[in-house]
Amino acid sequence: MTNMSANFINSNKAVLDPDGNGSVDVSGGFHDAGDHVKFGLPQSYTASTLGWGFYEFRDAFRQTGQEEHMLEELKWFSDYLLRSTFRDSSGKVIAFNYMVGNGTVDHTYWGPPELQDSAKYPRPATFATAETPASDQAAEAAAALAIMSLNMKNDDAEYASTCLENAKALYRFAQTNRGLGNSDGFYNSSFDEDDLSWAAVWLYAATSDMNYIHDINATGPDGMYTGYMKKSSEVLPIAGKTSGYTVGIPYGAAFS
């Protein structure tokens, strides 16, 4: 059960279902709370925030004996996000699964997930595609994977590279297919510029590519923002005037 159209699935079956078994694997990740919905924004935000804390204060995790445990938790997030990202042979993202379950339906069930009857409580998988954009969701996932690439680069270079390549691809996918994702009325976005900025900042930290920063703070000939910061200047006026804001760069990352 999915929001993808039959035409889209048929056109992209080789990417979505390479083994031809008629299903996709979107296992893993975390439930939102006592219910069993895997909501996209809380999941990716949590992954990126925990990853950020680990990136900044890894020594503290090591000194308190929590480094291995935190890496295990972060990898559980990133494995799920990687599994939920479907790319074609050129590396382009075709679809990204960002929600499993239904908020209203799942909230009527209280019990262990292994006993939840999928016939009585359907668990649809919701995907971002060119037909059904969810740039907020894809960008948040891109941020989480970019941070994970930084946290893993000295431990597992191959895994870090996989995270980074998928982060870049998800960011491009989000940029190309703008539009807010569905969340069944829970954890809605009002706009996607904040999510795209979050992804861009961490992709800059991981690559030192200033183009990501320019996506945020680009300006036109009149000096007004044309990048993602344009939205911030529109929604956060000071004394009746639009105002400029300084782009925050993660501690430890420096302009080259």
C-alpha cells in the first residue's frame, strides 16, 4: 500500500523492485512514540541532532563509555534512511520513503508492534517522488546522512562515502522536486527552506563546497536574498523591515 501511482511504479520498477518480488524493504528506523508510525521529520531531525551532538562532543561520549552505543544508534537511523532511498543507475534519486504507517489509524492501536494486525491497521508506505514531492522530508534526511558521513569517515570510509553520496543525491532530489510532504496531519512543515538550509550547511561541512552555502545566502543585484534565506527574511521581520541573517556553520567547520 503506497501513495505512488501505478504508472510511476511501472515506469520505475527496475529501481523500486530490482529483485522482482513485488515489495520494497523499508524496515528499520524508529517509531514515533507509543504508536508505530515512522514519521519522516521527527526521525530525520532526531538523527541529525543526535549526530550533531556526537560530531561536536565525541570525546565526551568516549570518556563516558557511550561512543560505541551512540554509533550503533546513529547507524540504525542511517541504515534506514539509506534503505529508504531509491536511486537509478546514474545515481539520481527516483523515490524516497519517508513515512510508514498512518497517524490516525495507528493511534487507535495500543500494544506491541509485533502483534499489530496489518489487515486491521494498514501500514502504507509514503514516498517522495517527482509526482508527489516532499522536499522538506528529503532534505532533512540528506542532512542526517551528511552528518553521519562526518561521524564515520575515520571509522568506516566506505560507509561514510555511501552516506555522503546519498545525502548529495537526496539534496539534489529535494531541490529539483520542491513541495511539502504528507504527514497525516502530524508534524507538518510550513515551508522547506529551513530543511534545505540544514542539509546545505552539513553538506558544506562534509565537502567544503561553497555552492551549498551560496544556495542559502545567495543575493540578487539589489542585495536582497534569492537563496533559502529569502524565506527567513520574509517570515521573521524586525521592526517592520525584512532583515538579514548570518548563516550558521557547524562548530569545527571552516570556510576554505
